[in-house]
Amino acid sequence: MSGFDLSTPAARRRVYARALWADDGWVREFGLNNFHRISERAFRSGQPSPRHLSLRIPRHGIRTVINLRGEEPDNPMLALEADACERLGVRLEHLRTYSRDLPTREVIHQAHELLQRIEYPVWFHCKSGADRAGLMATLYLHWIEGVPLEQTRQLKLWPYFHYRYAKTGLLDYFFETYLKDTAERPMSLLEWVDTRYDPKRLKRAFKPVPVMDALVDRLLRRE
């Protein structure tokens, strides 16, 4: 539960004004929200504002929103999101993921469990809509729609602004390593994660391009 007063329209406007600056919300509110359709039952984006939620949830019949930033009680935009979802009658789920690190075994299993039990259509979002939303969209297409991983195409520079040569490319490397490791001995992604996945080894082996890292870390401020 957040510590923000959202009890009246005026109170919500004050929190919204704070969120525009505290969470770089003005970029996504007045510029790039990175909203895309994944399939007939799934969508992805950057952090939505209450305006985005009130427009798109009814338009697309959204039943579940998954926040891939995790619960942050001190984040004003996430507090507004929870309030808006409650007022719109949709389920809000939270899963803490990272754009510049490999997913843990626990996160992969939590993602699988979420995708199996939620009500669709679903809307995935992170902060920018480029990296973590791409991770979840890839898992959704593979596990729920049955799309081969190499055909999911959700971690791309265009139109999602995902940078594979910065540390955000660890997400690409995760899937690429799985496909390489299982080329001769096929196994499911979950089986590979449980039996062969070594995040520390993969992280040591991955070499980002320094200039791309600077772009993602300092200018784009990815989480």
C-alpha cells in the first residue's frame, strides 16, 4: 500500500504532478509510451499514466495489468496506477524484473505461474517498455501462444528501442544461450533454467559495448 493520498480528484492531481517529474513520467505522458500489440490477447508498453489506463483498458478489454517494475510504495506513478486499476475493475499484478541483469530462476518460474493463471487480455509494462516488457512478451508468446523463441521478435531496437549491445542485451543473451545449449538435446525452457542455467557464468561471458552502456545508463536511465 502506498503512502500517497489519492482520496479525491484534487489529491490525485497533486500526486500526478509529482509523478511527472519524480518518475520521468512526462516523457511517457507527452512523448513515447511505447505501446504495442503483441497478439489479440496481449499488449506491452512503458509505464502507463492514469490517462493511458483509462483510455486503453476499455478500448482493448484488458482484464489484467502486469507491472514488471515490482511494488515500489514510494513511486507516485505506481500508486496512481494501482488506484486507476482498482477504479477500472482490472487486476494489477507485480513482478520485479530488471532490464540490465539476467532473470533469476525464481523470476522465470514466477512469470510462468502468472501467465498460466491470469485473466486475458493482459497488458505488460515496465518503465520504458523496451526491455522487461520485451522479456515478458517473449515468454508469453512462447508459453501461451506456442511461438518458437527464435520467432518471437520482441527484443528489438525497432520499434521497441531495445539495445542488445548494452547490458540490456543480457536478456537477448539469456534466450540465445538457451537455444544454443539445447540445439542438440532439446528441452523446455523451464527444464533448462532448472538444470543448466548458470546466471553467473553467463554474466561473466557477456561483453556489452561501453558507449551503448553509457547511453542506456545515463541518458535513457533504464532500471
